[in-house]
Amino acid sequence: MSEPGVRAEEGEARPLRARRALLRRLADVVSLPASRINVFERSVVGDLLVVVLRTASVEERRRVAQRLAPLGELPDALKRLLLRDDPGVARPLLEDCAALSDADLIGCARDAGPEHRLMMAARRGLTEAVTETLLSWGEEAVIAAVLRNDSARMPQSAIEGVIALSRGAPGLSALLLRRLELRPAGAYVMFWWCAAEERRTILQRFAVSREVMQSSVEDVFALAAEEGWSDPVARKALQFIERRQRNRAAVAKSPYADLEAAVAAAGAAGLTRDLVAEIGYLSGIKPLTSAKILADAGGEPLAILCKATGLTRRDLTVLWRAMRRPETAEDGAEHPDWRRVQIIYEMLAVDRAQTVLRYWNWTLSSALTPTLLRAIREGEEALIDEYSAPERAALLALAENFGR
């Protein structure tokens, strides 16, 4: 009820002015240093401020949030309210407030919307727990923002989840390559759906030498030989480390004198499934791995196969033609794909090319996590019945365009 002699509209305006003043004063009290107000007093003031904020305008709530953002301590009820508020209100806290714990951020990520998560993704110093929560929603814009945030820490489980998503979101691949957390297993899985420049980056960064391993276990080869290579675990690991790439035992069973003869046959008659499998056996890799390499649209894996197995540039040309890939463009110039494949062949040392090839062959069947295996298998089950049951179980990774 208004005071006597005061018009009704003035009577309504006065409480609003009082409420605004109250908001400012309460925000000031919450902002007092610990020397002036203890934690219990601050909590009580925070509870009262929450009550007043619930009926305040968006602009008023934004101003209060901006006032409180620099603080290193805030009442829990106040944080919960403001973090779940309109994105414009929550922004000052989400971007800069040091008073927010991991629990505060994770709770906000779960309860609020995509705009809140996007703002949070750019926050400095995000921990593994927070980034994993942010990435779990599968929102490409949020994921990209986290990947761009160099101060954010990411667990391997989150990195692997993003690798799997990058198959359907090509823009994430380049951002993943910026992350120091990316490891060879993930990079070599992602390689298959990366663009040409990203593939080159992967090869330059992860095509590592095995010289240290080779020198460290040199005497173990003799021990394994004395045991007749009876330990399958040791045999598999040593096969990855050894210098020789080709499978000598396969030559005795092959209808071809050597790998070069199989390549020449492919050049003369074209690639068949039997020839693809035979090239794989002679190269020391699984038929599925050779099928994926010889079906790849970009062509870079072919250069790696040839360099790792000691095939010459002439053999590379023969296989390129057997794959029915163009050497020249419409204007008569060298085709960019063919030029790129030749550059990859020249730039990689044999030892490093072998590392890449063996990683593909070895990790695709035995050393990947379920997340990365699912990423490989998705959409690549075509023609899988051409191969044995163990191979199907190990790697469902045939390229969709093989046999065209």
C-alpha cells in the first residue's frame, strides 16, 4: 500500500529502486575479503542474495555475476544459480571466476545447455575431469573449442572418443593434431580418414625410428630362436621390432618368386583379391591390411608399403597403374595425387616407413582400445566375407571403394 499523497506508480517504483540497491549492497558484502567476513556470514548473505536474484532482471543478474567473477570464494547456492542462468549471466563466471571447482563446472555442464558448455570450453586450466564431461556430449563446436584450448588437459579416453567422432567431423582432425596428448595408435587410426596435409603431418610426427628398440633387444632374437619362437607374445613383439619387413616363409608357399614378381603380375593383369592377399603375405602384413592400403583413395599408404618393403619407384608406378589411378590431370600436368604419393615415398626413410606399416598391421588387430577399434570398423565392413573368421574378428577395415 502506497503512502498518503504518493501516486500509485511512484509507490511501485520505490521498492524496485530499493531492490536494486539491495542487490548492489548484498553483492558488495559477499565480495568483502576474508578479514571482514567469515565463511558462515558470507554463506548467509549468499542465500539472501539468491532470493533477491530470482526476481531480478537479466541485466541485473548479469551485473551481479560480473561483480562476483573476480572473487576467489563464492557461496555454493549463489554459484549454482548464476552458472545455470542465461548464458549472458553465466559468462563472466564460466570464463574467468577462480572460485569455481571441478564439481561446479561439471554440474553446470550437465545441467545447462550447449552455450554454457561452449563458453566453459574456452576457460583456462580445464582439468581432465571437466574436459571429459564436456566432450561426452559429442557437440562438435564444444569439442573444437576444447581442442583449441592449449591450457586444457585431456585424458586419453577423451582423445580417443574425439578420434572416433572425427571420422564424421573432418574439421576435428587438424585440431587433434595440435594436441600433445595424441599418441601413435590414435594418429594411425585417424590417418585413414584424414586429408592429405593432415596425413603428411601424421607421417612427419609419428613415423618414428625403431633403432633404440632394435639395439636394446638385439640379443633377445637369439634367445627366441633357441626356444623355437614358441612364445607367441615375444614373437609378435619381436616381429614389430626386427629390421626385416618381408616374410621369407611366405615366398616358399607363394606362386610368385618374390614380392617384385607379384607386383609385376598386378601390373600385367590388374589387381585381384588373390593378388592383394599375396602382396600382403609377401610384405609381411595381413591380407586385410594390404587390401586397405591398395584401396585407399589418397594413395599415401601405397608409398609407405613400397618404401617399407624395399620396392623401387618403378614398382610404385606399376602398383599405381594397377590400382587404375591417374598419373596426369586433364591439362596434361602431373596429377596432384600421384605427385603427393611420390613425395611421401621419397621423404620417408625405410625404417620409419616400416614403423608406420607395422603399426597399422599390428595395432589394428591387437593393440587398440575398444573405442579406436569401433572407429575403424564403422562403415568399413564391405567385402569382409572374402577373408577368414579370425581376420574378420581382428580387423573389419576394408575400404568401401575396393574393387571398383
